[in-house]
Amino acid sequence: MRIEESDGVSASRDHLVFAYYVTGHGFGHATRVVEVVRHLILAGHDVHVVTGAPEFVFTSEIQSPRLFIRKVLLDCGAVQADALTVDRLASLEKYSETAVVPRDSILETEVEWLNSIKADLVVSDVVPVACRAAADAGIRSVCVTNFSWDFIYAEYVMAAGSHHRSIVWQIAEDYSHCEFLIRLPGYCPMPAFRDVIDVPLVVRRLHRSRKEVRKELGIGNDVKLVILNFGGQPAGWKLKEDYLPSGWLCLVCGASDTQELPQNFLKLAKDAYTPDLIAASDCMLGKIGYGTVSEALAFKLPFVFVRRDYFNEEPFLRNMLEYYQSGVEMIRRDLLTGHWKPYLERAISLKPCYEGGINGGEVAAQILQETATGKNYTSDKLSGARRLRDAIILGYQLQRVPGRDISIPGWYSTAENELGISSGSPTYQKTENSSLLNSSTEDFEILHGDPQCFPDTICFLKSLVELDAVYETENNAEKHQTREQKAAAGLFNWEEEIFVARAPGRLDVMGGIADYSGSLVLQMPIREACHVAVQRNHPSKHRLWKHALARQQAKGQGSTPVLEIVSYGSELSNRGPTFDMDLSDFFDGEQPMSYEKAKKYFARDPSQKWAAYVAGAILVLMTELGVHFEDSISMLVSSAVPEGKGVSSSASVEVASMSAIAAAHGLNISPRDLALLCQKVENHIVGAPCGVMDQMTSACGEANKLLAMVCQPAEIVGLVEIPSHIRFWGIDSGIRHSIGGADYGSVRIGTFMGCKMIKSIASSMLSQSSPSANGANLDELEADGVELLEAEASLDYLCNLSPHRYEALYAKMLPESMLGEMFLEKYADHSDSVTVIDHKRIYGVRAPAKHPINENFRVKAFKALLTSASSEEQLTSLGELLYQCHYSYSACGLGSDGTDRLVQFVQEIQHSKLSKSEGGTLYGAKITGGGSGGTVGVIGRNCLRSSQQILEIQQRYKSATGYLPFVFEGSSPGAGKFGYLKIRRRISPTLT
């Protein structure tokens, strides 16, 4: 339901009492609540505001005896580590401390208070426990918001560990008691609500005109004015006069009393009424929040913004801002170092075009009044148990996938891919490929390589052609161009050569997390791939973005080599679309900087941390191969490998990037060596503790074959043909997987702890079996037994221990778990260079150590079975090995509700009477890759019925969870087999 306009809140015959709960997350919620409360009070009602915000936020705008302020904090919102970074773990711990531990007493207190004031309606923005308290008190409740904490905290749980998951479930359940949601523009997915009313922007009213404000400040109308709306400024940040273009002035909100400002910066009073000041300015500089975005849109003010890390509502507000031509993104380092001029000058050239309603406060107040007097806005079919069931969907789907959720605004999903580059499985028909290829080769001269009629490669080449057109017509078609397009349009010199590489993701058929323990693994390169285009240019001929040029000019060094990268699909994962740096930044004196310094360099701004996967290849080539980069480098990254689904999206980016860079610089690196170099990028510069199988598959794999590799460290033992009667699929659970997440890392640490303990136990047994003083052996071990113990005492890889030896000697001697501090006291370290033991954390040991030992055996059996004669027993045995692997992951703590459900669906189909009568179709399934969500791999008979059953599982999962899984099907060659393309744009005679 959508309500656009209102003629004011009509006076009610009833005198009503509202209890309005406000989250403790920043002032933005409080300021928008003010506008709704103001209209309720104007209609003659009492409003009790429960808040942790200062009273002046409300009393400066509302002077009425009907306003009651109760200073209580019932949730903490997001805890910030600094002005631009949310501390995800601290946020969950603080919420637990604030709202979970004292929950019973909170509910008891709130119920008693609600009854004491005789509240007619409880309103929440967007405090979860308020909805439950209202239900316990027998009072209706309504939420008014653009996001909910279950969505925000869901991503935090993925980073902090699934042991925090109960927080999200509890929040979703609390929201389920809310009658309906009044949803504000720029909203996030809010799975706990199914009854929704959309209202216009809630914007505070203006008190004074632009002319009056400027007159009061003594600023002429011809002076360019920027308002710095940046609460909680970075510590030690000193503003300087040359930050602003000549003749500009800056109004500073939230400056401390002791902060000294240059003469072109004006300090505002802490209680200054910012809407008037915003409307009187020419542009705004600050952080994105609902208040700043809504007021920028309402007053048609260009907004220069800096991203906040892990601030999950931001991408939705940012997209709304940019959709209405009101936003310019500033790179964080340019904010802190004062390179503001190109951004401010760009901002005042925009033509903001928001024409929607701005009376959301009035509209919301009318709805609240009508609800309090008995009007029913909800539909019966979505009430009660159904609404509660929908609310806890989030347990299966801790992070929604942008573009595939009914709660995402249309303008967000339709803007997902303006260039037509598929973010999923290619759907092009083969008959179309030849015409697309002909079109692309007409536009480009292919000097080396072959596109091989791959639809995604042809489409990528087509997108490059379109970029040239964007560059030529940039000023004429600006409204229809994404920021990625605009940045990429100026990236390449079309008269020079461009090098293109392609690298696929991979489906982990068998092996998975046992790779870092030296296991045999079997991996299939998937159809989805990443493309990277690279061009070298002499620094004097390199097209620089305005902010990069300004930074270079400020150094006064003339033209020096610069790296510029554009990454498509950035909005799908809330990262910045561009990255640039001087290549000299990679040097520490005369030598390349250390990997540790590089890791810190890229981690400074998490919205640009993705660049480590791409630019890290340059530093690794410098460090490991001594490559000198004297030219500027332009790179365009376009990946169709979905992120967070456990199919090696990061490896495909690394391999494609390094392949394209190597090709552009004439480096001849074997696919195996290239994969090992890419692993260094991920382990040491990105800081993700992955094994090498992902990069090896992406670099060395072949279509429709399984790459068989012993990870000691990376020995390819062959390519295994997938028999024609067998097929593999991947089904995405919708639960975001991250090898940088806490669970993967803790299991890896536990595995290495177990290996260290086994070696210690073997050494101890050897010492006990050594000859005594009289020459007799204490345990009288045979020579062969001593040799085995000697080998086990010096294990390089845990997978070299056989399952029967593990069970016979070591299984019972390993602890179930161990505190990090205790382990370090006894063993000093765990011999893993890419992970660090947390002294205060308890790590599982026995299950993580057992898994790779047994998995290595399962993979060997799987490989042998694949080459055996086709039979029902062959397929059943292959499927059984997948199931065993799946449950071993769960024993390690790497399972998830969603992946378990998908495996269960496969089992139900496999064991159904219909399937048995048809001779069997699907035979097994397992969680893949790093676990904790991501994709489930399925094995089945290669027939039409199997494919139909995969689609049936897809629909059953959607019915159960509300999420339609992505299905991976098909295969494509690795980067080594694809090679590279060297292309040059054919210049049209009309352009010469």
C-alpha cells in the first residue's frame, strides 16, 4: 500500500496517548521522529517519547505540555569504532548487554509503564523489544522506519560468528508482534514485516528562507557555501584553508568548542537548526544517513558523501540519492587529506531532480491516529502465525541478496546491471553468439587470442564498445549512466591496445576445507567467470580522474605512474566502484613494501578494500618476480561470479587480474605458478586464510573436467573427465559465505592445533619407545611402527595421516576443544602463517582435525569411483561420499540451516518412491568451499528429469524460506586454457 499525499492530520474526537520508542542509533532517527510527533501533538494527542537522545532535539522544535520525554535506552544501534567505521562484533556484544541480558526486566518494566500511561498505540523507530512489550501489554504497535535491526545485524553475524545468530532471531520475533510497518523511502529489505504502508520522505520543516539564513550569517548570495554535516569527526582531524575552492565558505556542524578553524570555515552552534542551513547551502559534505539524504533530496542540494564501513542501510540510501542526481562520492583518503575541490566543483554541476512528496511525517501521523482509534490496515492472511513464520525466515537467510528481494525498491533492482553484463548464469542462445561476435569484432581488431564464442566474453567486449559511446556522449546522456559507466568511460585510450583475461569461479566437488591440510581435491570450473581489461599508458598520456589529477598536482611531481581500477557490480556488495593510487605508494624506500604494510594500506577504507584482490597482483609481481611497472595502468573488472556463495569469486578476480596484467607486460607465467602468486595476494595482502585450490582451478581448470590436485602445496595430478552419465549442479543457499569469516578461520586454527598435538603425541611415543640404558625397548615397537611414528612426528600435512592410524592412536587423545591461551602456553604456536590464535577464544580441535584426514580418503575413493563402470551402485556410492562430507562439515561447526535444508531436499527426492521407480536421478549433496552457508554441490544422473528436480528443489527452497536460489550449471575453461585477448578499437571514419 502506498500513500502519497495528505491534507493534514485531522483532529480526532478522541484524546489519544502514544508511546513512541526511538532507537539509540544516532540523531537521525530522533530528528525524523520529531516531525511525526509534532503532527500528533498538533492533532491534540499526548506523546511519550522513549529515547536516549538529548532533550533539546525534541524541545527545540516542539514546545508543548503534551510532549513527555522519558530518557531510557533500550537498544544501542551500531557501535562505531570511529567516525566512519562500525564495529560489528562490538555492536552485537553491546546489543546483547543492552537488550538481551536484561530482557526479562525490560519487558516487565515497559509493560508496567505502558499500562500506567494508558497508551493507545505503541510506535517504534525501530526498537525491537518495544513491539514485544506492547503485545504483552495488550496494546497494538506500529513501526516507522527505513530499516530494521534484523537486516542490519544479519551481516554482522556472518562476520562475528554464528553463535550470535540468536540475536537476529530474537529481533525478528519481536518485530513479528508489530501490526504493520510504515515504510520510508530508501528502505532496506525488512523480512520481519509483511504488512507495509509506504509514505513520502519524512523531512523537517524550514523555519527561515535561504536569504534570511545567509543574511543572518553575513554571507552574500553569490558566495558558494558547503555545509560539513559530519558528526563525530575523525580524531586529530585538522581542517585547512586550502581544502576549499577559492571564494568558498564551509559551515561546520558538530565542531568541538576547542577546535580551531581556518577563516573560510565557520563553526555552527551545537543546537543550530540544520534544515535551514542545509537549504541555504550550495552543497553538503558528510556521511550518509536518513536525515542527511532526505533533506538533501527535499531541498535539491547536491550531497558529497563518504562511505561508512559496515553501515548496511547506506547502499539503499546512496542509490536513492544518486538516482535523483544528487550524490557525489568522495574517497575517504581525499576527505582526510583535503582534496575536496574536484568533488565540490562536480557537486555544484549536478541538477538534483527529486520531485516526490516530503510530507511523510504528516502522513505517518494520520495513519498512526487512525490505527489508534481502531482502523485496521493489515490483511488477515498475513496476520498471526503466518507473520511470525515469515519473520523468522531470516534464520535461513542471514543476508538478503540485492536485486532478488521483493522489499528492494524497483529503482534499485533495475539499476543492478545497466551494462547488460549478466550477474548470473548466461542465458544467451547459441544462435545469438555469432551475431554478437561479429558485432564485437567489427568494433575491435583482435590482435591476439580467440573469444571462443563464449557469450560472457562477447558481452564484455560489447560493453567496452558501449563505454566508448558513453565517453563521446557523456554530457548528453548523464541521467542514464551509472557512476561505474562514467568512471569506466574515461578509463581507456581507445587508440591503444587493451588486454583482456577471463577466469571462472569453481564448484568444490570434493576436498573443500581439507585443501590447507594437504588433501587431494576435485574441483570443477563453473560457467560464470570474471573478465578483466588492462591497458598500459605512458603517464603523460594517461587519462586521470579529476580527484586523482588534483592529488598528483598537489604533489608537484608532474606525471607519474598511476593505477586506476573500475569494478562493475559494486553496489551489490556495498563497495566503492573505483580505486586509484600512485604506483610509487607500493614502495617503501627503494624496495616494494611488505605484504603486511600493503594489507594495512588496503584495509584503511573497507569500501575500497576490494582493490586488494586486483592491485595486490601488482605488488606480488614486484616482490616475487622483480617486475618493474613504469607505465600507468588502467583496469576494468567485471565479474559474473556471485560473491559470498562459496564459488571462489575472489579467486576468479585475482586470477583474471594477474593474467591480464601479465599479458599487458609481456610476462610468461605458467597457470600453476600464476595460481600460487594469486594465493599470496589473498593470504598476505587481502588477509583471507584460503588454501590454493580456488586459484588453481580458476587458472588451470578445463571445461567439463574435474581438476585433481594434491594441495602439498599445489601438485596437479590430472584432469578427470566427468562421465557423460553424471552431472554436477550448485545450488546457492542465500546465506553469505566468507572465508574471512570467524567460523572458517577458527576451524582452520583448530585443524592446525590438532596437527601440532598429533605431532607432539607421536614424538612423545617415540621418546618412550627409545632404547633404555640396558638396550631394551620400553614398548618393544617393531621397526615399521617406529618409522610410522617418526613420519607422524614430523607431519607436514595432516592428510598424510591415514584414517585408521588416526583412530587407533590419536582420536581419543585430542581434546574436544581448547582455549587459545592454553594451547599457546603448551605448544607455542600452531605453525600456520595465515591465521592468528585469539588467546581468549575456545577452538574446536578434535572434529576439525578429523575432517581432513577422512576427507582425503573420501576424495580418493570418489576419484576412483568416477572412472569405474557406470552403475546404480557407482552413483549411490558417489552420492554417499558427498553426504558424509556434508555432515563432517557440520561436526566442525561449518554447517548452516539453509545448506542443511537443501541437502535434505536432495535426500527426500533421492529416496522417494517416484525417483526409485525411475531408476534414480539425484544421488548426493554437500556444502562446498569454506562452509557456513554458500552453495550446496549436487551429483545426479545427466538427464532431463534430474534438471527438473533441481528446479523443483529451487522452488521448494523458495517456498520454505522466501529466497529463490541461484543454480550453477555448466562449466568453462580456466584462465590458462582461455589465454588472453589483445584488442584495439577500430576507429570509425566519422570519428577521425
